[in-house]
Amino acid sequence: MDAKFAKISPFQVDPDKIPPLTDEDFAPAAENEKEAMVEKHKSVSYWRDAWRRFRANTVSMVALGIFILCLLFAFVGPLLIPYGYGDQYRASQKLAPMEFSKGEEKIASITGNCDAFFATALRPGSITALSKGDYYINYKGTTYAFTLTKALEKSVIVLDLDAEDPLVIVKESDIKDGTWKKSTPIEFTDTPAEEAAEIKLVTRVFPHVFGTDSAGRDLMARTMYGTRVSIIIGIVAALIVLIIGSIYGAVSGLAGGAVDFVMMRIVELIYSIPEVLIVLLLQVVLKDPLQAWFDSGTSAFAKAMGDLGSGIVSIFITFALLFWVTMARIVRGQVLMLKQQEYVTAATALGANNGRIIRRHLLPNCVGQLVITTCLQIPSAIFLESFLSFLGLGVSAPMASLGSLCSDAIETLSIYPYRLIFPGIILTIVVLTLNLVGDGLRDALDPRLKR
Amino acid sequence: MDEKKTLLEIKDLKVSFFTPAGEVKAVNGISYSLGYNEVMGIVGESGSGKSVEAYSIIGLLQPPGKVVGGSIEFEGENVLEYDDEQMRQFRGNKVSMIFQNPMTCLNPVYTIGNQLTEALLCHDKGYTKEQARARAIEMLELVGINNAEKRIDQYPHEFSGGMRQRAMIAMALICEPKLLIADEPTTALDVTIQAQILELMKDLQKKENTSIIFITHNLGVVAEICDRVSVMYAGHIIEQGPVNDIFYDPQHPYTKGLLASTPRLDEEGRERLIPIEGTPIDLLNPPKGCNFGPRCKDCMKICLREKPPFVEVGEGHISACWLHFKDQAGKEEKK
Amino acid sequence: MAGYIIKRIAVAILTLLVIMCITFLLMNAVPGSPFLTEKSTPEQIARANAKYGLDKPLYVQLFNYIKNYLKGDLGTSLKMQEGTAVSKIIFHQGKFRLSIKLGVYALLLAIIIGIPLGCIAAYNRGKWIDGFLRVLTTVGVAIPTFVLATLLLVSFAVKLKWLPTLSSSLTSFKSYIMPVVALSFYYTCYIAKLTRTSMLDAINQDYIRTARAKGVKTRSLILKHALRNSLIPVITYLGPVLAGIITGSFVIESTFSIPGLGRYYIQSVLTRDYPVIMATTVVLSALVIFMNLVVDIAYKIVDPRITLTGKED
């Protein structure tokens, strides 16, 4: 072997180190051997690939997780807490966060001479001379609260959980050495029969985590409910925009020519109207007619809408009238682009009509764009709703949305800032996570970024 | 032509892209040298690493791309050791580059003149603005743009594709660099414009005494302008030699395939072009043996196992293929 | 250029007419009269209707509106300041000036802070400051204006007492701080995000590679080559920003009790003061439409490729 080796390549092999080559080495290689050299990449479907990319996006995955927590908070949460969004607890107004309710459950009342109560062997509480107000008794680790609506003189509260009526009031004079005679009847000589004293006692089952409002409603229950309302409004509004926008855009793009021209001028016109001015006006205008429709309506649809209230329905109408233009533009753009594609030309050549082309060819191909835009529409709808509710135009009490809760909190803001902070934070989190999920979807679904 | 003195010497250059899927060895150990006034053609398919190699000379590699080994010596200095400021002074001044798509390579919001003079002004060559402008007009005239006085104040979108590429060339040569790297400068142009640009580059190369590294996938262009040619495949140079040897006596099966797939005017008898079957290998998982093996119609058992070494097949003409050894083995047997 | 502007103004006037028609239809879609109260008798209502021309057929009323507007007469208030000319209420009682000042300051703040923040983030891509700014701006565009406004009010005015609680007159510099910051915060963050994205987009363009190959300094690459190109999408967004700032001003004005146009608009809608509704709608719409025109012209200045012609695109 006397070939001259050029000293040039890193694969330069020292002539002496070249392995002894046999004729066998120079035999032609078989096709399958050649193929075996190249590792084949598995081709993955668009959706699986998109999902893989979405999963790889940590921020979006975390955002999705938090958003699911928000959904649980809004839809499952109300089942777990003992308070309803509209229930008013008279004795529990203006509670701070984590405070417990007082006197929600009446367990005993004393009317006149309450000699029906007896105590069994139990240490009495140390309270004497009960004035009006709230009391707590701690027994075996559980705190019992009660409220006296009238002062009781020279009496002692005795708690006996084994008895049928766990709460007993004993005259102080009857107690000797920490016990009292079991069968001593209690006499309330100084309590006139007609002036009844009420004793309420409730176990502290669940705190008011977010506190209560001035009407004694649990703010966490209201926030949960408000989150649900806001999310539903966001999703429904986005779907309305999706449906109207994509139909309008697809029709405009497919029709082309003069129809397209006129339809796009209409879009431009709506686009240049400052929509919020019209939205505010619409909210006021629609209120009475909608209410009249709900009241007169016998159909199930009117009834269902009536349950939502005029504020929410008019938000939907607003979206249906004004907010679909961006979606229509996007869909039209997609349609125009796809119209150039060969498979659409092929389908047209094969005699498929427009409806079929839309259903079978165009929509599946621009579905990525639609998903992204719809996902990002949800937070903006939530924003608009909260804006309207904040101005007192959207959702009205006893219903609540995150915006109306913030609005309710404004008057007492300097004293009870948490009433704004809790719904405000939830609103921010919902919008933030939806934005991030939308961004993640865009990165995952946009084929232009595909490697 | 003085080929004894070396302007640029590349030794065992390795460039990798660190992608989430793994390390892509885009350039896997290439070496060559370039003399003063020499025009070297680098030919290969897209993805063969020819542009990446050029970018690493001029320091334009962007993360995740990184030079992982070897050296690039320009007039005896290793440019890979330059710091950012030295590299900046080097770029555009001693080495400049023109790119494939003249439609997107000029900044749309600044005038041609602004972009031309910027190249001069950012290298502190002592030009005033007026002098720079005069020089820019001179360069525009040199590259054959009529009415340069007026044209200099126009925006790129007012230029046609061919004129933009001329402006690009003017911009690249304005600092009188010793080396011009042309990355597919004619690919995006119409055929007639292509010929004009090539003619211009040939002229300017002689006038300005510039060395050129001419990167292309078009062998016809190479024949037109180059002194020497390197053929790249999957991150390696597989054949290198004087332009005539490569054209009339190609040794590597890939070069042969490349020539067979290129239309030529000088071969009367040939009736049709023969494409190279298959696609380039996946650089994430390069094969153990010869990179071209899976597509080579002469692939042998040894090609599956070992990478072939270079063999000098003629004066300054090297090729890396096991077939050369087969001939050798055959001869020896006959003896 | 001139032809383009004339065409745009014509379209703007047409748009304003359409807005007037829509507003008029919406106002009159509510049954009953604005003078309907619990105490009023039918005769009183009829008299009031007749006095303000509300008894005429709708098309006559609409025609009168348009006719008067073309003459520059915005009508007289029916309820809120009964008998006062609307133009006087809007322009001479400081409402318009107050809202415009608030809006312009907020817009300027958003641009002056937002664009540099976006540049800083893009320039330091992947470093901690980029991460910090990304978190800040991402959270910033998720905080509703009213939440931010009220929180600012509670913390800086009520608790810390650094800034005045009532900004109603907007007399001092201090009184502007909170409303302007609250109003512009969302847009500052949005513009910063947008600038960052388009800057990174620009940095990946071929002409940046060319400039780098020329040996242009990194700072000049960013500030000269990338910035101007990346401003194009930001400018596009400025039209919607102004519309959004007007929207936001409704909330800001009611939170900080600023007697501006936005607050007045809501009051007029709630009290059904027709001429005031119409006038404020038209004035605010005209503002937004005018801003869109300004944006399109600013486009031309930044991007020489755009030629403003009267032709349809």
C-alpha cells in the first residue's frame, strides 16, 4: 500500500494503522446494511407533537396547573364549604379573614322559668353574671360559641354534651364546691316570662377564610361563586366570538370578490368604533328589555337566560355584536392562505361545494390558530366583564363576579382592604394563567416555530 | 497568483449546535488553507455545514452553535482567540461577507448610503462623514450602479434584487478586506443577474486583490470563478483540489454524483441528469462508517465500519474514499 | 400623502356618522322618556319632551343631531346640568382638558417606560434582568386597572399618606402620580412585552447578521438596526392603546373621583341624558379615530417601505 496520504483530515489515518484490508472488505454492501446505518426518525402526529412541546414548556404547564386549581376552587370549592354565596349570617357581619362565625345555630332558648334544664356531673364554666354578648366555652378541645341576647344574672353556664340539651344554666347559689345538686331546678326569678333570653351555640366547623361582608355573607363562598361566573362568562363569550368570527371570516374569505370587500369594510368600521362606549350604552339599554323578556318568556331558553341575569346576557350580546372582528380577520387570513393550497384546489376541482371545503379542509387546518385566539379571548372577556361590573353595570347582587366583588369592596376599602385583595388576586391569577396557557399553546401549535 | 503565502489556515475545525435533542456536529473536523488572491469554492448540499464553517471564520455563530475544536489562523493569528472587540474590528475590516438573500439582508429602514458608510465609520479608519459618503459613491459606481449620487440616498426597497446584491458587494468591499466570504451570493437571483454578479465578482477580485471563499451548491458557478474547490458532505470535506481536476477528474463518488446531477454545456453526449438518491444523514446520529455510505451506489463492507482517510490522488487533489484503496488492492493482486 | 390623509379623514367622518346613528338607535331603544320619574305626571313629561324635541319622529331627531353637529352645536343637557350647552360642559368646565391630560400623560409614560424596558429585556435576553422583567410584565398585563388603582389608593394615600387621596382637581404634580401610573401600568407592561418580542424578532433578521458582519458595535446593532424595525409593531399597537386608555380612564376617574369626561359619560348613560351621551361618544370616538390616523402617519416615518396612497391595499 503505497498511496500517499494527505495530512489534512482529522480522520487522517496513519498508513501503518490502517487495519489489514481483505477482499471481503471491498465487497459491495447490501441495501439493507446501508439502510441500517441511518437511524430513522419516527414521525409524530401534529397534535401529539404539539402536546409534547406544550409539556416541555414548564411555565405553561405550571400555569395550566394553577388554572385547574382555580377551576377546582370555583366549581368544587362551593361543595366543600358550609356557606352559600347568598346566605347572610346576621351575627357575622364584617368578620376579618379566618374568623369564625358566631351564633349561627340556636341550640337552646330560655323562656321564663327554665327549670327544665338539669346538669349532670360536669364542671361548670367560670362565667357568672352573664351580660349580653358572645361567649366561648372550651370543652375537650372543641370551642363552642354562644350568644346571649339578654343578660342573665347570677347564673352559671354548664356544658353537658351527654345530655339531650348540652347547655344548662345554673344559679350560682346552687353551686357548692364546684358541683351542684343534680336535680336542682333552675329558677330565673328575675327574668320575666315575657322577656325571653336566647342562647345560641354553634360548633366552630369552618372559619370564614376570606372574612364576611357587611351583609354577613361569606366572602370565600362569594369569591368562589364569582370566579365561576367570571370563568363561565369568559368561556361563553370566547365561544360566541369563535363561532361568529369564524363563520364570518370563512364566508368572507371563501366568497372573495365584492362580497369579501363589503364584509371587510364592515369589519373595519366596527373595528374603528371605540367599543367600550357602545358597550356601556348597550348594558344600560338592554337591561329593561331583557328583564321584560325574562319575565314574559315561557321558553326554557328565556328561563335559563333569566337565571343568568340581564347583566351577563347583555355582556354576551355585546360580544356577539362587537368583539368578533379580530377573530373574523384571523380566520379570513387563514382561509385566504389555505385557499391557495393545492389540496383545496384539488377538492374544488373534484366538485366539492363550499360548505364541504370549509368543514373538511379549511377548519381542520386553521384549528391551531382558532384554539390560540379563543384561549386568549377568554381572559380579555373576563377583563371586560370585571370592568363593567366594577362600574356597576355587569353582574348585580346577590350574584357575584370577580369584578362586582371588587366593586363592592371599594366603599369600605380603607377599613377592609382584603375584600378587594382576595377577588382581585384571584382575578389576576385567572387572567395570568390563561394568558400563559395561551402563549404556551401558541408556541406549541404554531407550525412556523416547528423545528 | 501567489499561492505560496497563506492568508487563512483552518485546522481541524469542529462546530456543534447544542439543541435540546442533542449535539449536532455541523462541522466535524475540516482543514484547508487559502492563499492570497485565491478563490476557493466550497460546494455541498444544504445542511452540509458550508455556511456554518464560514460563519465561524467571521465570528457570526450564534448560540446554540459553538466552535468546539480546531483553529482558524488569519495571517498567523488565531481568530478564535480574539475577544469581542478584536473580533468586531476584524469583521468587515479584514474579512467581510455577503449573503444569500439580498432582499432581506439590507436593513429596510435605512438608506443604502447610511448602511454603506456605517461599515467605514465603525472601524475608526479616520474617515469623516463626507469622505465616507464619497467613498460609498465610488464603491457603488465600482459595482456598476448607475447614478450613484442619487441612488445612495434611496432605501433598499427601491433597489432591485440584483442591485441590492451589488450594493451588498460594495458594502463588503468598502473597507478593502483581504478576504471576502460569499455565501451563495447568486442563489436568490435570476439567471441573467447571476451571471452579471459573477462577472462583477471576478472583476473586483482582480482589481482589489481580494481572496474569496465562495460557498455554493451550484457547481456551474464554481467552475466560473474558483481556483480551487472543496466538496463538503455532512460536516466533512470529502474531496478537494484544483477546479479543473474536480470538474474533469472527480474522484469521490459524491463529487461524481454531484457533477452528474448538474447541467453542463460542455458534455454533448449526455442526455439526462442523474440525481443522487436518498437524503443527507441525520447529523444528530451520524453513522459509524462513511457518512456518504448510505447513499453511495459503490458502498462496500468497509464503508459501513470505518471512516475513509484522505488519499492524494493528484497534484493538490485529495479525496476521502475507500474505493481508492480498492484500486490499490486490485493493482497489488495483479502484480 | 395629502390624498391619503383626505381619504382617511373622509372615512373618519363616515365612521363618526355611523357611530352617531348607532348611539342614537341605542339611546332610543329604551322604552319611556328620560324625564320619567316617580313624581312626574304625564303632562310634565310631554312638556319636557316637547321642549327638547323628543316628541318628533326618530328620523327627524337623528337628522337634527347630525345637522347641528355639522354646525358645531352639540345640543343642551337634558338632566345633569339642565339647559347648559353640552359643548360648554365638555370643553369649558375642564372635563375634556382633564381627561386629555390624564390620557396623554399615561400614553407618554407607557411609551417612555415601556419601550426602554423591552429593549433592556431583549438586550439581556436570558439573564436575570430579562427574567425579572418578563415576570413583571406578564403579571402586569393580568392585573385589572381598577385593582391596581384601588390598591395604590389604599397603600399610598390612605395608609402611608404620601399622596393626596382625592385627585379630583389634579392641581399638583403629586395628585397626578397615582391616576397616571394606574392608567398606564397595563400598557407600559404590554408595550415592554411587545418591544421585547419584536426586538428579538428583529435581532434574528438577516440585516442584523449583515450589520454584524460589517463589524457594527453591539450597542449600535440594538439601538440603530434592531430598534427602529422593532418599533413598527409597537406603533401599530398605539391606536388600541389610546382606545384602551380612554376605557381605563372611566375606571380611574371614578376610583380617584376625577371629574373627567369618562366619569361624566357613565353618569350621562345612567341618567339617560341623551345629548350628553351623544356628544361624549362622538368626542371620544373622534379622539380614537384621530389617533389611529396619527399612528398610520407615524408608520410612514419609521418604515420607508410604506407608501401612503389613496389606493386600497
